[in-house]
Amino acid sequence: MQEQAIQWGAIAVVGSIMLGSLIVNLGLHWREKQHRRRARGFRNMKSMAQQQRERVRRPDWRQAPRATHRGWR
């Protein structure tokens, strides 16, 4: 009887540790996701297609002709 109670106690301790670590891990993952969502600018709610359309409209400065002798030097 005593050994069986010790076994169930050990199982309960191991199970509670595993369950607690799972809950902590899920909580941290959720917080990180929320933080990333806010950092990305969640308020401007633009779709990926809209962002790509804007990127296409923006001029690509790498394709511009080199202005080697222009400037303040």
C-alpha cells in the first residue's frame, strides 16, 4: 500500500512538471506571437498583396544610372 502511494505520488509529480512546462511554453509562445504582431504594425492591417503592389510601384534605386561626378565633393 505504501509503495503504491509513493508510485502514484511520483507519477503525479512528473505529470505536474510536464503539464506546467507545457503551459509555460505555450504562454511564452503566445506572448512572442503577440509581440511580433504588434512590432509588425498590426494597426495598419495591410495584406501581403497590398505590400507587394506598393513595393512594385516604388522606384528601384539600384537600377538608376550612376551619378559618379555629382555631389558636394
